[in-house]
Amino acid sequence: MKDDYKEYFDSDEANQDSKSDAKVILFLIVVAVIATTYWVSVQ
């Protein structure tokens, strides 16, 4: 996957921050799905 984000962000630092934020959000979504699946299964 090619990282052509330079046209969207002012600096490489902003680009890295965005990637980091996306990874954190993805992780939280995965944890929420697992927790919801577990919660539903024990009902």
C-alpha cells in the first residue's frame, strides 16, 4: 500500500499522527466488537 498523504497533510509529522490515530481507533473498534460479542454470548 502506497502512502501518498503528502497532498492532504502539511507535514510528515501530521501524516504519522493520523496513521497512529487510525490504528488506535481500529484497535478500540476491535476491542468493542469482541466485548459486545462476549457480552451477548453470556446472556
